[in-house]
Amino acid sequence: MINFLVTLLSILAFSPGQLDEKKNSNPEITAAEFQKHINFLASDELEGRFTGSEGSLKAGEYIKSEFQNYGLEPFFNSDYFQEFPFVAELEITENNSLAIQFGENTNYINIVNDYTTAPFSDKLNYTGDLVFVGYGISAADLDYDDYAGVDVQDKTVLIMRYNPEYDNPHSEFEKYSAFRYKATTARDKGAKAVIFVNGHLPKDSEDKLMKLRYDQAANVHSMGIVQVKRTIVDKLFHQANLNFAEHQKNSSETKQPSSFVFKDVKIKLETEIKEIIKTGRNVVGLLRGNDPELADEYVVIGAHFDHLGFGKTGSLYRGEDILIHNGADDNASGSAGLLELAQKFADQKEMLKRNMIFIAFSGEELGLLGSAHFVKNSPVPTDQMIAMLNMDMIGRMDENKLIVYGAGTSTKWKDVLNELNHDNFKLTFHDEGYGPSDHTSFYGKAIPVLHFFTGAHPDYHRPSDDADKINSTGAQQVIEYVYRIAKNVNNTSGEIDYVNIPQRQTSRRGFRVYVGTIPDYSENVKGLKISGVSKDGPAEKAGLLGGDIIIKFGEKEVSNIYDYTYALQDATPGDIVDVVVIRNDKEMTFKVELGAR
């Protein structure tokens, strides 16, 4: 009921006075109207527009209202909204417990105060032996193996955080130090569960436990994973007549693994993490073109309107107070630009040759969820979309610098970008079509893309990204530039050709490995689902198809995108790898010869 009332109030908030105001708004692209959109979208009232939140619903209603006023048609029959489900947060259920048995004695550990279940833990109920495996690193290239000389099969492993060179941020060990990577290594070694702990080094008096944050990937399959307070491990070592602090110091200084089995110790562990599913929604409007011969072609212009809410996910803010992340530049600026372009083109719709789709995405900050859902569920086939122009963070123009990603995704882009640069922007071109914004979802469907960005700044993903820091005059120039390019694309008679620029992965040995798989970020499945494969890439040549779910890469099990990334990092160009996929509920194996740049 509360949700309904808030939504209703948000609708009423734009009528009738504001509607009259909008009818009288200027169809030209103006700095004042751009700033007005920013002032609302980045206001405290919208509470940072986290996907699925009340603030996000209000922002969506605002954008829909603007589309209506400009005369855009709803894209989904009579609806401007496209809903999609997503994992909003995680919850530790009541089925979590940890007990340590010393001989006949059992000590139950208090969750929250003394331990926590890791956000990427699987469901597990297990009792078994405990093995200390130091930093939990097995690195042949560094001639270092914490698992040497110990059997961890079906046991729980106790692992220290960081690595032997914890005081060196440039250490070669750093690439093996992530929680997930260590848990994956433990699984590959045969362990059943992992207990993480902060060591005594580097010195950390707070001994904080990891937070329960969803990292946009499935859990580490079949593994129970927790982190305990250091005092718990101090007692374990004391029972074994050892000193935890001295043991860590010695093994770190010598870089010699010091793993051992705890005698007469059993771990009784139960873990369960529940995913809380909510609904996000894109806002999409349509302007129809007038050339009958181009009636089946569409130009897409997009920007995401979601942000970080109160910063629970993705924030770079390290303060203790819980603050609204208003996201004025990221990406109220791109959303305001989208509205100004929609109004401008709607006023000139008689001259449009091709159709134009205007999309305000949600779920971008959570992993391009909205755009990934759109390209898979669009009423218009993606092969009828001839180009996609994206705006993400265009509100901090400085020294006339403008960055354009995707400049190599069509042979025509650079000539168009240079020819229409009437404001003499200092342009920086990046050829790649993949990147951390929504254009990636379209490039994965073989659509030429351009992505406009005025650059990073100290307020990025922090509560200080506010409306009063926006350079609206600079943004107006950027939007007018995007307008000239979009108009050129819409009215050109020639084809906007597509150029395939492979996405590559750097291996741990420094090689640039290329497979040509395009991850599908919108679905949470066990394994890595791919939305497609790059033309003439190793994956396509081997026979992989969009929709396949990769469950094994060589000897590595793949239960999420992290597992896949770790497997690629251990590979070398020229390797021939057996890749196991699920296709139409059947398990199939393909031999893939890995490529290189």
C-alpha cells in the first residue's frame, strides 16, 4: 500500500501545473533545462535512485512524463516501462551456525559478533577436520604453494587474508589474494569449507569482518565460507601449543608455507545465504521515421538513470555516516541529456528518416542489468538497430575535453566525430566497444556504438557528486554534439558498418588471452551464461553459441563469472582447452584454441 501511494503521489506531483510548464518548455537543447532535470533527478527526495527503490520509481515516472509531453510513443504496446528482476541484496538466514569441537568439548561461535557467513558462500551443512593453509595461495609461477604437503580433501581450510608480502601493494602475490580467488582455489584442491581470518599482520586493531554485499555473481558452488574474528583463531593455535602471531610472522618472513592439520579439532558448519529479488524497470520511448524504405531501421540513444542509493553497493565513500549518493554526474547528467535530445528530435520528427528509440536504463550500477535485459527482450530485433549512442557522466566538462568510446566500432565513426566537432572538443578516442556502461550490451549484439564521457573526478561514486558541481554549459555543448551525430546517423543513406574489436583477458603470465565469449550479465545461473560469441573468434570457431552456459574451462570448474576470469588468467594463447557447456539441458564439450592480441 505504501508503495502504491508513493507511486501515485509521484504521478500527481507532475500534474497539472508542471505539465503546463513542460508544454511550454523550450524544444532546443538548453543549459537551463538540462540543469533543471539534474536538480530533480539528483535531489535528496530521490535518495540516490537505487534500482527498485522508491526514488528510482519516482525518477522513472519523471522520465516517462517528459517522454509523454514531448510526444514519444510508449515502446511496449501502451507502456513506457520494461520491468526486470534482479538480486537487490543478501540475507543471512537462521540456518547459519559455527561450532568448534575440541575433543569432547564443543564451543559455539556467535554470528555477527565473532563470525559472519561470506556473501559468496553456498548452502552447506558439514562436520569435518580443520587444516591451516596459511594464505591459501597456490602459485606455480611464484614457486609458492600453501597446499603443499597437506591433504585438504573434504576438510575445512583456515586461510589468512592478504599474502606473505602484505606490506607491498605491488607484490606479485596480490593477484592471488582476493577472497573469492582463495575460496575457488580451496574448492579446486578438494576442500569442503573455508574459514577466513585477518592475521596479526598487517596490524589491524579493528579486525573487521567482511560485509554482506552482493557482488553480481553466483556463489562459489558447493563451498561453505565464513570469516571469524582473530581471537577465535588465537584460541585454536593456543590449543595446538602454537602462537598465531608468531606463526604468521615466521611464514611471511621466510615465505615458506607452514600448513598443518589441527589435531582433535572438528568444525561443525552450516551456511545459507538468501538472495532478495526485486524489480527494476527501464523507461523507453519511440519516435517514428518517415522514410518507408528505412521503416525497419532504428537508432538507439540511451543513458542510465539509476545510481547507488545510500551507497550500500559500489560506493567509494569510506565514512561511517550513511549518506545519500545523489549521482548528479553519474548519471543524472546522461539522463538529462537523453531528455533534451528526445525533446529536440520530437520537435523535428517530420524530418526523421529512421525510427529513434530513447532508453533510460536502470540496473547499470548493478552490472548493466537493464540494458542486458532490453537487448534480449526488445520488441524490435537487435539486427534492426543500426547504431547505439550512450551518454554516461557528461556533466563535468573540463578544459573542453571529451572522451569517446567505441570510436573503432564502425569505419565511419571517426570521420563523423571529427567532422561534426564544431566546438573544437579535445577528443580522445577509444576504439573498443566494450566498457563499463550500457553500450556494451548493444555492442555484444554486433551493433556499432558510441559512448560519451567527460571524465572521472574525485566525487565519483561518493555522496559529494551533487548538482551544484555540474557544468551545465559544457554539458549543453556535449548534447548538441551528440545531437548532430545522431541526426547524421538517422538521415544518412549509407550503411553504418560494424567492426568487431575482440575483448581480451590478460593472463597471470602477462599474455593477452582471447576467447571471444560475450558474458550475459543479466542472468544469475550456475556457470557463466554467454549472450554471444565474437565473429571469427576462438569460441565461434570451436562451435560455442549465445545461450550456452560454460560450466568448465579446462580443469577449472566454472560456477560464476569470477571462476571464468580466474581460469582465463591461468591460460596462455595457443592453449587448446576443453570447454564444457550446457546447451538445451545437455552437456557438451568443445575444444577451443585460445587466441591472442
